[in-house]
Amino acid sequence: MPIISVVIPCYNGGKFLDLPLDSLARQTFRDFEIVIIDDGSTDQATKDKFKTLDPSIRVVHQVNKGLSAARNAGFREAKADMVLALDSDDQLEPTYLEETVRALQAAPPEVGFVVADVRQVGAAQAIEKRYVNAFDVLFKNVAGYSMLMRKAAWQKAGGYDETMRDGYEDWEFNLRLINSGAQGIVIPKPLFIYTVSPQGMLMSHSSQRHAALWRRIRVKHSALYRPWNLMRLFWKNRHTRSEISAFSTFAALVLTTVLPDSWYSGIIHSMRSHRFTQAKPIAPMPPNALRPGTKPTV
């Protein structure tokens, strides 16, 4: 049995698959399996790519059900007790698996996941800090979507909501994960590499529907957003790292109530676009950090 199962949902993303696979080939920790969930791809190039993959990589085909369903299928297929979900254009620094698995193995059972800081590449060049806070996650996906997670924590949280096909499914899941009592460890190193693209799901779709998607989250978890519970969580997490002030949470709730969805979503989309365009360049990755054409050996 492998120590880690790496799950990669893929829908017509065959042209990107070499990015995560090459970075997995360079991992210093080697005891892992790779499971690709083909979420009903229709692109012939993607279908052809699946046929060329190393035999050690399992490809599971299903009809198109969306990202949440593909991730859930990957967790069910995973042989390991620790699972890492990647998107088809994600990359990892060589020590990502080594450092995250060491942290999770040394942690008590109540620690359900490990996250690392993010190196943004593509349309933005910046370092994004990750952290865990049960209050802040009500207003922002502070932990991100890629984490090494105990399969038991995924099961306890109830898996990803397969009805959320317009985005923010990872935010809604993390909200349930953290508020189910799962604790997280943060590795303050940019070990996860995220490709920022104007055509990506976040900027081209989810941000422009932010108001409706966040309302859906608030309605589904209305008890968590009641004033008394907000005050309780704010006080309980007052000594935990936070980037969201009491005023900003109040302002967000007021604005999303009084403004039309299109206006509030437009504000969020503009803020994110500005953040990406204003991101400061960071040091480039070392030469040969990713070796094209390398096949993973597991």
C-alpha cells in the first residue's frame, strides 16, 4: 500500500498533465501512487494523452460530473490513508511530499491536513501565504484547495459538494473540514505552484459569480453565520493568525446584502484582477526545476 495517493481530476486537460506529472517525478519522497480521474473528457488529444501515460498511473474514467465529483471519486479510489488532490496544471516543489507527509505522520490524529504556501506563476508572480482559521474561512478560502489530507478527515467532512459546479467547491469543503474539528498544519514555504490564468476557473467564472456562490455557502451553513456564532469564532480564534478584521467581515455581509449580485461580484473580481496585475515579481524557480518529458516512477 502506498503512503500517499495523488489524485488528479482531468477534464479535457491533457495538454497540461505533464506539469503535475513531471513535478511528481522529481519528488524526493517516492512512496505514492497517481490516480487520474477522467471526468468525461471529449477532447481527442486528452484521450490520446491518457493512452501514453506510464502504466503505473491509474486512469479512472467516468461520465462528466464536475470537479467535486471527480475529486470524490479520486478519494474513493485512493489506496492510501493520505490523499493529495491536484488540478491538472498544478506543480509541486521537489520536497513537497516529503515535508508534508513528515508533518502529518508526526501529528496527532486530530490534525487532518497539511498545507504549504503557494508560488503563483503565469499571469501573476507572487507568494501567497496559507493559514488556518475557523473564523476567517467563513469569508475567504484561506487554506486553499491543495493539501495533503487524511482520508478519514475527508470522510468526516462529508466529501466535496457535487452540486457546486460553478466554483468555490473547495472553499465550501474547507469550511466544513475546519469546522468539523480537523486541525491543520501550515508549512511556511512556497512548495505548491499554482498557475494563474485569466481563463482559469477562478477569474473567468467563479469571481464573476462570487455573490451568488458565497450566498449559497452562507445559506447552506446558516448556523455558522449567525451573529452569536461569528462572535464566538472570532473570540475563540483571536490569537490565531488572521487577515480578516471584524470591520471587513461586517462590511462584506452588508455589501452582499444591499448591492445587486452583479455589482458585488464585480467588486470582488476587480479586486482580484488588480491584485494579480500588481503582484510583485519573485525569484524564478531554479533551472531545470521541472524536467519536461520525465515520467513518474512510483
